[in-house]
Amino acid sequence: MIQRTIFIPIFFSLYLIQATAQPYAIGHRSLSYTDPAHSRNIPVHIYYPATSAGDNVAVAAGAFPLIVFGHGFAMAYSAYANVWEAVVPQGYIMVLPTTEGSLLPAPNHEAFGLDLRFLNTKMKSENTNASSPFYQKIGTTSALMGHSMGGGASFLAAAGNNDITAHITFAPAETNVSAIHAATQITVPDLIFYGQNDGVTPPAEHQLSMYDSLGTSCKTIIGIKGGGHCYFANYNFNCATGELSTSPQPTITRAEQHVVLFDFLIPYMNYILKNNTQDGQLFLDSLNLSGRIIFQRNCTTTQLNEVPNDNILIYPNPLGSRSFLTLAYLPENENAEVEINDIRGRTLSRKSLKGSSTIDMSGIPSGTYILKILTQERIISRKLVVLQ
């Protein structure tokens, strides 16, 4: 096996960040809210950072950004377990309504958009409701999200909505009322994902048209090479059956598409919703370095346009198959640990460090990683890219 090691000269003026907490356990509650303005009952499933995994368990200490997520056409909320299993442990509360989920009668896109908009407002009000399990647990930032039909409906919910921080969609579909037209009224930072091989909602007719119409001053669209429409979610019979007869077909696996999605989604969310500038820089660098995507980005404001960089040198970066990495850490008399973490925070390698050291990268697959130096007083972090 080819040995791969990394050489990193790291100088004293390093970028310092706070320690990253361990991933949270996932709690779940099934609740129902009533929108009085539309005399409408809205059942929801809520997944949240918890003190322990399970139903109706206590919310973990702290206040967390809010995600309201719309499901695709005739898709159950459970198809998006891949999403809540990725984002909730990172410290997010995710709300999934189950309305407008039937094949017949056909779903009402406008009503679904109103549900998403209402839930963003309602959940924020729970933060000040002393009888709510989410009392003082909802942060000040929130995002409307959705897939396919739910992505299109989220455009309707985000239009002219100043009560959200961001809008993020997976393969959003044109809706009735028009999501493309609603895009002109969206003013918050917007991120669209699509599969290059989406035959269900062809990008030129759906996602690219939405992107072009967006009124926001900061927008990004990411096309996953070989990606499909239904692969943003877990397997769902209705979606898979509908996609089967379309062309082109996905040329990557569902698991591969999930990896690409979360490699970009989580750093973006952490920057926009948690003001984590390190992850903002990671998102920008990954856009320019990754061979797994194509993208467009237009940000005329400083949001995700001018993220502070640090003075750490990584050579070579991206890391090739025969690279050696030397790690030098000052001051030399300070004991430290060095970690390689993947984008979801899982530790792949850890060793003691004093002065200088080498890291064996054999067996580490291609991808984007975070290299951390941990001392008793601080954590120093830097992005690392590994290529085959």
C-alpha cells in the first residue's frame, strides 16, 4: 500500500477556534400545531439535540438554530432520516410537517408553503412559552429547507420573509403558485443543490431557473456530478418509481450523493446559522477544490464572500497519493494532540505531538477533513483536502 503522509509547516500566528462539542444525541417529538390564520392543523415531527436518544426526551442544554423542512411529492417525512441524522447531532432543531403528503387529492403547494412559513414563526414563539419542551431552546437563526415539491414550496414560504436567516433546497421543483416567480422576492442567503442527472426535475427548467430569478444578493447553486433527484433522501418507493422512467439516470450511488451533499451543507449551515467563519472558509475552499461538483455563486455582500483566512500553510494541499506531511507546532515545549476529523466531526486519526511530527494518511479516502491541534487551553483548526 502506498504510504501517504502530510507535510504542514504551521506558524505561531495560528487561527484559533473554540473546541468543537461532541455530537448530540437525537431526540424526537410528534406534535401538532394549529395555524389560526388558515384554520389548519399541522402535524409535525421534530428532531432535536437531546440529553439522550429517544422519544420525548429532554432537549440538550443550550439554544439551537431552527430548520423547517418540506418533504417531496408523495414522500413520507421518514425518507429524510439521512438529513436529520446528519444535522441534528451538529446542534440543530429540525421540524418536518406531514401535511400535503398524499398522491390524491393532489397536494396544494401554496398551502404547504404557508405551513412551512407558519412553523418557522410558531417554533420561534415556543422559545418564550414556559410550558413548551422547547422553552429557551430555540436560537435566533433559522432556515427554510425542502426537497423536490417541498423545496419548491419553501420558495413560496421564503418569499418576502424577513423572519428567516437562510433558504436551502435539494432539487427544488417548480410549483403552482410559481416557485420561480417567488424566487424574485427572496432576500436572504440562498443555497440550491441539484443532481446533474436529475430526470425528474431537469435542472435547466427548475433549479437553474430558480437560481437565475433569486432576488438575494448572496446565492449559490451546486450541481452534484452524476447525482439524481431522489438520491437526496433515503429510498422512497414513490420517488424511486417516478424516477425510474426518466432520463438521464444517476451515475453515482445514493450513499455517494449523501456524502457530497453533507460535505457542503454542514459547513454552509454552520457559517450562516452559527457564524462559524472557519466553516465558511471551508465551504468556499471546497467549492473551488472539489471535483465532485459544478457550481455558480454570486455574492455582492460580504456574506460568504470575505471569510477571514488564517496563516497556516499546508503543503501540498490538496494532498496527493505520494505526499508526506510534516507537522511543526510552536511553541515546541507545549504538549498537544493532533486529530484528523471528517466533515461530520468523526475522529479518524489522533496522536500526541510535541514540536514536530508526521501523520500517516494511508487508508484515509479522498475528501475534505479538519486537522486540529488540541492543547489544554485551545484548539487550532485547518482544512485539509485529500485526493486519490
